[in-house]
Amino acid sequence: MSYYFAKTLTLGFDEAAQRTIEALKREGLGIITEIDVKDTFKKKLDVDFRSYRILGACSPALAHEALLLEDKVGTMLPCNVVVQDIGGGRTEVAAIDPVASMQAINNPRLKEAA
């Protein structure tokens, strides 16, 4: 079982990132964290890296339900979505598979909710 879903888009990085954010919002997910890995690596390590952004997506209602069922599930929140430049005018968008990630927690009610 794969732990993520991925899709390759024939879009530049910035447009793919913007469309991803808009699509998440349409599905009721807000972006509560955003990490620009390329910028962070340059500032902290003086290393060049491809355009790579980690979006922390969250549905407050689903997060609330999950936390009521399992108080330590917060260690796995928010749900991360990665947008990365894979070259040639293509960008990959990948997101955690919530069902796969919840397999690590021995709580049948939480697995059902995922």
C-alpha cells in the first residue's frame, strides 16, 4: 500500500501550487502551514534545491473528529501536500493517503473515520 497519492501536472511550479491551494479550499481544506523547502535550504544550508513546497492542509471539522477519537493523532496533523518541480515544465503534487497513515494507529474508529 502506498502512503501517498500523486499527480503530475504539465504546469509550471507557481501555477501548480496556486491551483493546488485553490483545489484544497474548494474541498473545505485550509492551508495552515506552508514551508518553502528551496528557500529554507538556501538560507539555512546555502544549498540549491528544486522548487519544493510543503502545504499543511487541514479540515477543522475532520481534525476535531479525529482528535476526539485519538488524542495523539495531532502528531500526524496537518495533512501534508507536497508540490515539487520535476523538470520539463512539469510539477508533481503529492498528498498523504489518510487511510494508509491511520494504519499506524490501533484505533478501529479512527481508521473508519479516515
